[in-house]
Amino acid sequence: MNILWMISRLERTPDSIVALLADLSPEDARWRPSESDWSILEIICHLVDEDLDDFGTRLRMTLEAPDADWPEIDPTAAAKDRDYRSRDLQTMLREFRAVRRTEVNWLRTVVDEDFNVEKTHVKFGSIRAGDILAAWTAHDALHLRQIARRLHELTAAQAGSFDTEYAGDW
């Protein structure tokens, strides 16, 4: 595994997202194409929580205390319980940057650790520290895609009677 590549990708995600969403209005940040979809604001809140509650914590625990039980997480419940929709996008973007900076700084201190150390996960079975790091990096990419989709859908909604079909297929 190219750990430094993974860390580099994780480090760059917040700045990429901040640049992409710099002038997004609060209304557009909260916009959803349907009630079951997450808004851009909810996606950003989720990314912060995933760093704190999931990937960062679970990778740390796997490396430092592989026999300890991971804390339970429920991202869908967290969105509701933590009232993501009431938050401010710019505040959450600053928080994402700060939290991710802390996580990246920690990751740089463990690059020489054994990322083959395993933990048994209820759903995924045997999972190694390296699997968590790779999944964390891929998780960012999934949400970058989700944000891009929301922006694509938002563009269509803002276009009014004009059509976005000429842009190409999603």
C-alpha cells in the first residue's frame, strides 16, 4: 500500500471541496433533489463525523488496540440526531478542514506502523488497518462524486425552463 499517497489524497479533499463550494448559498447548500437525498450541507457534516466517529477512530483503535470494540455508528441517525440541516455550510467546511488536518497530522506519525494488523468486523469480517485507510480515501471520492451530482442536479433545478441535456449524460 502506498500510505503516503492515501494521506495526500485525504489531505487534499477539504481544500478541493471548499474551492468547489465557496460561493454556494445557504439555500443551495440545504437543497435536496428529494426528501430521501442528502443535501450538500448534510454531506459535509457527514464527512466531519466520519473522520471523528468512524475512519479516524477505527483506524486509530485498530492500530493501537485491535482487540477493543469499535464504537457503534449510524450515519443516517446522526444526520437527524445532530440536526445537520440546521448547520452553516461555511462553518462546517472550516470544521472539516480542521478535523482533517488533525487526522492527517496523526496519520503522518503512523506511516511506519503495521497496516496488516487485523480486526474482525461484524459485517465485513476480517478488516486490516490498511483496508480502513484505503476505504477512508475511497469514501472521500464517493462523496466528491455525490457533491458533484448534487451540483449537477442543482444546476438543472436553477436552469428553470432551460435544459442541461447538452452537457451530456450523467
